[in-house]
Amino acid sequence: MPGVIMRWMRGVAALLVLSLVGSALAEKLSPLEMRRRLGAETLTAQDVKDTFGTANDGEMRLDGLDASFAISASGSAKNAVAFANDNTRFNLRKIGDYFVGVGTFDPNTAGTITFRVDDRVVGRPRNYEAYLPDPMMRRQEGVAKGELRAMGEFRSKNFPGTKREWWVYIPSGLAKNERANLLVVQDAQWGRDTTAVALDNLIAAKQMPKTIAVMVTPGEFDDKRSNRSFEYDRLAPGYSSMIIDELLPIVEKDYKLKTDPADRAIMGNSSGGICAFTACWLRPENFGVCISWIGSFVDLARLHGDETGGDDYPSLIRKAKVKPIRVFLADGTRDLENDFGNWPLANRQMIQALRSMGYDAVFLEGPGFHSGDHLQANLPSALRWAFRGR
């Protein structure tokens, strides 16, 4: 009997593995492919399930300007529509137990999709941001790949008790004794692969110089508590000191970095954005270019008992001697507003303060939310600006 039970358990395990593998290999259709199959009347309910799952709350996929929509519905439901901001409507077609449709958004638009089945609002609203995709964000044929080297776990003296992962991007064709520009990137848990693709393409096209990128995740304690806000949101020197005094010396054991601050940029998203500005503000001799996306120039520092926070930067900028830094800011008009502040307003106040003091600063304002979509569409432009003339 034990042998029978063991064989049965092995059989169940094998079926489970096959099920998981099959699920992992299920094809998720792009909006364009879904449009093609809908037009050819070859789209199946299984295709929809593989792409959207149960879609009980309504789902949307967006690739550039092309979108696909799905929501599950009972067999008695007769019609369904996806509404964008209650103005544009996308009629959905019944496929099995789903309603499915496709559509195209205008470029540089954002809003909220709601689903209606038989004139009744159902599911969950879905925010969207539609931008023309930049070809530099996708792998280009014939472009040599740089190396994205995992550096493993790092424990910083500046943040005792924390650990973090980090990566170093080495551009293709960098000679042994060749000095490279530097790009430091916060929140390496997100988007490091697409950032590496953009660097490959821009460097190959000679639209930016050969650049080594150091991509770092925020610290985490052994009990899994994140130290991200403490490291990023405070107007404190700890993070920049960790990069300059601890991580860069490790990189420079094998590679040579340019020392002119104008050749060294730091970039971040949200709290990583204000972190980038703080590094330039406190250490302009090391970082001469800030790139901030949806930067959190609000009062998050009070979470840590600090009296001075990101919302004080406009005043600090106006009162301080001009520093040798350049600043790229980007935000969306639908970004956050909560007890800590208003993100769109905070970013506008930042650019106004910088311009009033004569800084070389630009502000790219889009229609979006607190997301990385705007970054993905405009990262190549920001990197060209950051390293122009270098």
C-alpha cells in the first residue's frame, strides 16, 4: 500500500508540474494579435483566458497606443462596452463567457477605463497611459548587448542591518583603460533590463557616450522590512555616501569612471527621483545631472521624524547659491495627491524654483498617473539630454 500511495503522489506531482508548465507556456496575445484574430473570427475563449485570466473585474492590456479589453460575464449577458473617461467607447464582442474588444488610443493620453455590461457598471476601473513607443526601448537587430552583471548582496555601513542587491551595466566595446560616463539608478528591482536595452541602443547609435550604469535596490532588513523611504525620501547624505564611498570603489577596481560631475548622472522614479536630486544637491562634486520621474518632492520625510522634507526644496533652491548641476524633471498631471502633498504641484514648484535661479533644467509633463509608463516612453530622450555634448 505505501508503494501505491507513493506512485499516486508522484503521479499527482507530475500532473501539477505539467499544469504549471502549460500555464507558463500559455500564449498571452498582444493587442494587435487579438485584433487580428477577432477580425478573422479565430479568437477562442481559451485565448482570452490565457491572456487575461478570469477577468472577473475587467482587464486591459496596453502596448503603446494599442489596447485590448476583456471582462467575464454570465451566459445571459447581451452586450458590453469599455468606456475611456466616459467619452470614447469600445464595443466588446461575446466570446464564450467573456466580452472582448480592442482599440487604439491617441498618443500622449491617459484616463480611466470602466466596463459596462447590459448598461450596468461592473468590475474595477483601470487607469491607462498611452504613449508612442520609442524604438530605442526595444532590442534592435545588430546592436551588441552590454553586460548586466549581478553583483550580489551588499550590506552598507551607512545603513546598518540592511542588505540590497545591485547590478553593473558595462557597455559593449568598452576598452580596458577607457574612462566611461556614469549613470546611477535607484530601484533596480524595476526596469533594469529595459534600461540596459536603452543604453545598448543609444550608445550604439552614438546618441550618448559609453556609460557604466550602477543599478541598486533599496535596503531591506532581515525581517523583510523595507528601508526605501528612509534612504530615499530624507534630505540626508546617507544614500549618496553609500554610492560614492562604498559601491563606486568596487566598480573602479575593474573599470575607469570619468570624474567630471557633468559626466555623472543619477536617476530615479518617485522616491528614487527625490533621492537623485538630493545626491546632486548634497554632492555636486560627484553628480552633475539629476533625472527624476514622478519625483516625490513632498513631505514624506516626516515619516522618519525629520523637520525638513522634499516640500522644502523649492525654498532651499531659491535661497542657496546656484550649484553646478543640471536637472531633468518629469511628472504626470494625474499624479498623486494625499496627506503628504500634491505631486504635480510639487514638481511644478521645483521647476519654477530651478528656472528662477538660472539652472539648466527641463520639465516634461505628461497626462499620466504615479506610474513608470511615462518613463518607459521617454527614457531615451532623458538620457540624450543628460549626456548631451559629452
